[in-house]
Amino acid sequence: MSDQQSTIAAIATPAGRGGVGIVRISGPNALQMLQQVSTCKADMPARTAILTRWMDAQGEVLDHGLALYFSAPHSYTGEDVVELQGHGSPVLLRGLLEALYAAGCKPADPGEFTRRAVENGKIDLSQAEAVAACIDAATLRAGKQAQRQLEGAFGQHIELLMQRLTGLVAHLEASLDFPEDEIPDLFFEQMCEQMQQEVMIPIESLLSTAVLGERLFDGAVVAIVGAPNVGKSSLLNALCGRDRAIVSDIPGTTRDVLEIDFEVHGIPVRLADTAGLRISDDVIEQEGVRRAELAAAQADVTIHVADASRPETWGMAHNIDLCVMNKIDLQHDNIPERFIPLSVKKDADLSLLRDALAVQLGDSNLADDGLLVTRERHRHILQQALAHLQTGLAYIGHESHMDLSAMEWRRAWSLLGSILGIGDVEYILDRVFSEFCVGK
């Protein structure tokens, strides 16, 4: 539990120089701290920008800018909050922070502002995690998903599942007061059906989105492999839209693994171009082949590229996810169905390959996203909750084990609650907010 009796301060803008830098203060003495380090001596109106100067710890003018006051509970943290917006010089911001420390502020811990928002009921824990996701989003699609969760859509869905589960547990526990022969079998059948339809299937549906959801934020590694001179480097250049890899008709041009970041349907991808796979007496090329095989083994998705005019390149190694037949302008007959046909040099349309790659990365419907499971913590909790629900379901109808059903379902309820920060979740809070930046 954070010490909410203290007033904390931190720089809220990224490290480095910028046009504007922000120092955030939160706590019961936030307004008093502002008055001690600035020329704002009268009462500050809430939600009004005031032009002021602030002083360093020695009382000398340090900078000037805007001061904004948000009174509790109508603030981000639910406490009195002050934001000082000045010039984005790290030296000036640090000097202001030192003045606030001298006035009695405490340095904020990582994520402490958002943690106080959770503890004061401004947001639930899933929304707090969405704050970090908004900051970390590397693509517009990821940002929109994070914003949807920040607005509470994911948390509301979990709350609905908990409400349904609460009703089912209440009915089950009420039945424990009656002998089994007084309760018709239809009652238990209906309860099992409700549990499956209203709770378990929705959880399974959520879990089915985890691969895509986590890759939206964690990204994925895609390796391009194949024989020498089949067009791997040309394909990398075409996919990322930049001339990054050296392209040559000389076999063995690529000797090392070349990586480039781009996105496919809003999913961040690190694309790896590898050395041509062949037997060689060249020691350097042998090392390149070894690294290519290692990159393929570690990749989330592997694309095998073949040359339509060279059937000897059509054979594939194991664990290949996508097969591309390049140079179909040279030979377009008798192409095996498993290959995606294209000509990197003659045809710039790679939409078919991009769609197929997106599916391999978990984007099975290629449509607008609904709710996605985007965090490993949520996935593990949902998997555990589903396991407890399934175990409880197996005990239904057995008089000597009915209490075990109720116990398993209550465990599932507690697990779902831990997604929102309900219950004894101090360890979870410590773990979640340790991943935040200090000013948030």
C-alpha cells in the first residue's frame, strides 16, 4: 500500500530536451508545495492555467510557465494534483524537483501516481495496466486497443462474468442446504449449461484472442529463409518499404542475419533476412547458414522463399509457416498450392502475403478488433480461472462433492477479481506498478 499521507512529485515527461517539460505533484499538500516554490501565493482556482514563476531551493527564479491545480477527488489520482508546465530542459526540471523535495515532497515511486488512482477507486487495475499499454503502444492499432481498455471495456466485461458467476455460486450454495433427492436433476443440468454458456465459453473466447493481443504489444519475429539467390533480401526490402538489404545476383551475398522493424496489419514485426541455406566450404558462409537456422528456430513465424524457375529450391525445412514462390514472371506453371505466388521485382502487390502473415501472427479475422487479452498476466489468470470452473463442473450432481464445486467456483471468482484489483492483491500491485515509469 502506498503512503497516501505523503505528497509526491516527479517529472512526468520523457528524459531529454523538449519544448515543454512537466512536473507532477500529488497528495494532501500539493497546493501548499506549489505555493512554496512559485509566485502563486493566493488560492489557486481549480482547472485554470496560471502563468507563474518558480524558484529553486535557494529561492532564485528558475523558470516560468503554467501551473494547473486539480482538486480532490476530481483528479487523475483522486488526490489534490498540481502540474507545472515549463521549458523542457532536464536541468531546469531537475532544479524544480529538488526545490519541491526541499519543501517536503517525496520522490514518487515507479507508477505511484497511477497506483494511487487505483487505490482511490478512480480506475481499476486493468485500466491501470492499459495506461502502461498506451505508453508502450508501437502501432496505431495497439494504441486503439489500449485506449479501449483504458476506457474500461475490458474491466466491464470481467465484472459481468463475475456477476454471472456470483449468481451461479449463490444458487449452488443454496442447494447445499437440501438433500440431493429433493433437488431435481434438471436444476443441476441447467446450472451446468448456464456456467458453460454464460461464463466458460466467454472466457474461452477471450483466451482465443491472447496470441494477437499480446503480439500487438510484444511484437513478433519473422524469419525469411530459403536457398541462395531466391529473392529473400528483395522480399525484405519490399515488405518493409525500404532498401535495407543488399540485393545481388551473386549467391551468398547475405552472410549474416539482417533485422528490420515494420508492421503487418498493425502488429509490430521484426523481420529477419538470413543467409541462403546451402552446403559451402566457405567458413564465413557456414557461420551465416548456422545463424540462419538459429534465427528460423527462434522466430515466431518462418517464411520459406523459393524460386519458381529453380525447382530444386522448392523443398522446405521443417517448421515452415508460410511458403512463397518468387519470380513467377519467369515460371508460373505447376506451382504447388502450398506456395503464395508473387514476383517481388515485377509486382509490388504483397497484400496476399501480408494477409497470410497476419493470420499466422494470430489475426485470424483481419477485421476490427473487439476486446483482446493483451497481457500475459491476464491470460494466465483466465486460464487458471477456467481450470477451476471446469473442475467445479465435474463435481456438480455428486452429493459428497457439491461443496467442492462451490469452492472451485469461488476460487475462479477470486482470480477474475485479481484482474481488476479486487481482494488481497498487494503483491500484484507491487509487481504491476514496478513496470511503470516514475512520472506515471
